[in-house]
Amino acid sequence: MQRRSRTAVLAAVSLLLAAGCSSGGGVAGGGAGSGGAGKRTGASSPSPSAVVPPARGTVRVAGVLATGLKSPWGVAVLPGGDLLVGERDTGKIVRVAARDGKVTGLGSVPGVDPGGEGGLLGLAVPSTFGADHEVYAYFTTASDNRIARMIYDEKRAPGNQLGAPNTIFKDIPKGQVHNGGRIAFGPDKMLYAGTGETGDKRLAQDKKSPAGKILRMTPDGEPVHGNPEADSVVYDYGHGDVEGLAWDGDRRLWASESGQDVGGGIDLIEPGRNHGRPGGAGGTFAGPVVRWKSADASPGGIAYAKGSIWVAAPRGERLWRIALNGTKPVAAPQAFLPGRYGRLRTVVAADDGALWLVTGNTDGRGKPREGDDRILRLTVS
């Protein structure tokens, strides 16, 4: 890979499904045990939260913000609350006004090569956006998956507001499946990227490959002090297909992933951990905190709000809530909106504690309905 690039104790917790969860739903597990070395960067100790959310929460669809989006995947929140949305198959990025849902085209990302589960995937905006107007994108090209940044100039005409991409990290293996793709800036202002193993299980356990990993890099694509290996962007490994990244109120990093051998799960991320997927790797590794059967989840994007992790499930066609007390689930996962809006691709926390939920019915696997794809506003507890 290019340069840009405790005896462990596993705690097992088996919780019965709470009343109201759909059959075959998620099971809370004991993945909070450590399987790696080092201290969580920028995180506080894993003590229980000061305020524990109730075992059962609520979700109300407050309205529809936007409709008519095509294969939406990546979402980034701009200062002020508007959303940038990337369309996986078209390579286009649009701005959606949080106030009235007005959609404005920024332009297309050149070099995007859609196919299978690849295309224009994650989007991220750094805390310095107000000064540098940079937008980051993770996308598939004809030869690899890569991360690039572009200048967004909203003074230019709609459709022509993106500057040329400046690649900061490349040579992430690509495939017809499991390209990962979620990117986000952490509380430490570093860029994190979730990747997939492309269907080749060996790559997830190969520390020299960026596939099947969570990567941590500077905004310029360089390794960060505090990474397990000083000359590597690899932060942890042993993943199948990372599609969600979110930090809780104590700055702990959580990730969602799907895979070939397990339906999917939610992981607590620490530097150097081996999550043992796909298929296990022998020895000690960190299991998921929550896991599901494929039909119930195959998790997509995740968000943290009101003391809970919220998980958009494309194949499961529902929104999952995992209430947390520190690193432990308070109860079994709770399902909302099953089948009501079809495939659910991405969920994003708004500044006021609400959630933006993005459907994914035009991705070639869903059954599009009139108005798809759409962005919903949810009030939650």
C-alpha cells in the first residue's frame, strides 16, 4: 500500500428481542471487548453515559424534504444545515436546502465509473469549509476507489460549481461488491474512510492493503500520529464492507458494515483492532456489538442522536435504533418504518437532534415508487 495510504477478553451479552422489534431482528452482543492495541484517539474513557436513553424510543416522520433523487448515497451537512447529496450512478452532487428542499446541482465528479456497488459514494465536509470551501468525495474509477477533494464555488452557475478533483488517496481496491465508501471527519479533524474487501476475503486481513479497513488520514491523505503503524493510514482491519461511521457523545467511533458471511453489524472502533471478518481470522478478534441477519439489515449509513445509534437498512428496509449506556446496548435493537419507504441508504444527524433519512430505491436493487428517491425529516427520541 502506498504511503498515503491486553490479553483480550470478549464480553458476550445476549439480549432477548424487545417487544416491538420485528422477528429475526438484531441481537446485542459483546463486541466492546478489546482486540487491539492503543488508546482511542480523541476519546474519553468507556464509562457509562451520564444520561442513559430509554430502552424504547420513538420516531415520527415530520415531513419530506426532497424527492426525485437518483441513486443517492453520500450525504454531508454544510454549515447552516443544508445537505450535499451525491448520486452514486450519475456522479452528480446536489445541494438540498434544509429550509425548503430546493435542489441545486453543483456538477459531476469526473472519473466516476459506476457499476455494481461502485460509483460516487461518500461525501464529507471539513470544519474548515467556511474558509476553504472544500468538499471530499470517495468514488470508484475504472481502476480503483479513491478519495479526492474539490473546491465548491456557489457563486458560479449551477451545474458548474465544482472545481477539478485533487486526489489525496488512491489505489483502494475496487470490485462489483463491497467497495465501502463512507467518509467523515472526526472530532480530531482527521479524515476517516470505511472500505470494503471487494469480495476477496483475504484483503480484510492483509494489513498492507487498504481494503476491508477503516483508514485514518490527514486532510491531505497522509498517515496520522496515533495510528497503529506510523507510516500507514490503516486504523483498524478485518472488515467486510464498511458503509457507516459515527461518533457518540463521548467521541467513540462506531461503524456499520455488511459482509458475505454475516448479515451485518455495528462495531466499536479502536486503533489496531481486528474485527475478524469476513469469515474470521483465527486468534482473538473483536466481535460486533450488535449483529443482524441479512434480511433484517445489511446496514448502510449510521448516525448518533439522542443517546442512540441509528442505522439505515437497505435490504432490511427499516431504521434501527440502538440505545447505548457507554459502550453497552440498553436493550435489543428497535426497528422503525419497516417496509414503509423501501430501502433506506443513509441517515444523518441534524444540528437540532432530528435525523435526515435518505431512501435508496433507485439503486438497481429496489422497487422505485413515485417520488423516489427522497429525503425524510424524522423527529426521534
